[in-house]
Amino acid sequence: MTATRPDIAYAVGYVSRFMENPQEEHWVAVKRIFRYLQGTKTHGICFKPGDNIDFRGYSDADWAGDLADRKSTSGYTFMLMGAPVSWGSKKQSSVSLSTSEAEYIALSLAIQEGKWIHRLLCEILAAANETGPELMIREDNQSTSTSSTTTSATK
């Protein structure tokens, strides 16, 4: 699902589950979404001007967040000059045995998306004879952060 309004993505996705057999409560929820859209139609994403292009990503995972099957969910957000340009979340396909493992899987998903956006930015800026930004991805698990940036010669 591609959306330009991530603020309503969950609500729309949830209500759409009941399209085959909608009840009155679902119509009430749809009307509430419409009222929300009416009240926020002037909201938007603002890019702030600046000399350097700041591009950074954030990655996170909830370890065993789904109580039914104990699978984790990965999530990421990429910001360009202070405004979000890409975001996503995905339920992991396997059960993680530790928080670090769940964070590594989330970081891998974020790196894939980040590399694609980074290459696109570098191509666009190369056409304008400018250098591309550095790709920086942050995540909140200290052990994952330390071990993913440390090189070791031990086996």
C-alpha cells in the first residue's frame, strides 16, 4: 500500500478489512476519517532551505510484539532536510530470539530503503554538479548499534 497520508493509513487499512460485510460501526469510523481529512486538508510536509542536504534514517523494531505468533515488527523513517520522505513498517517473517536479532532485521530493511533513496539523491545532485549527502541510519538498541559499527578480528 502506498499512501501520501501516513496519518490515516492504519485507520483506512483497518476499516477496509470489513468492506465485504460492513456494519453501522464501520460507516461511523469512515465518517470520522472523512471529518479528520476535512480538518487537516491544509497540513503538509515542509522542507526547510539550507546549504547542506541533511539525510538521515531511523530504524526500530518491537521484539515479539505480536502476541499471537511472537513475531516482531520492523519500522523505519527517512528524513530529508527535516521532513519525512520515506517510511515503512513490516512484520518480520521469522521469530527473533533476542531484541538484537529483531533490531538487526529492522536495520537491514532500513538499509535497503536508505541505499535506494541515497542513490537517487546522488544521481539528482550529480546532474546539478553537487555532491550527495552522507547516508546515516540511527537505531535505539545500544548493543546492536555498537556491534554493527565495530569491526573485530576475532572468530
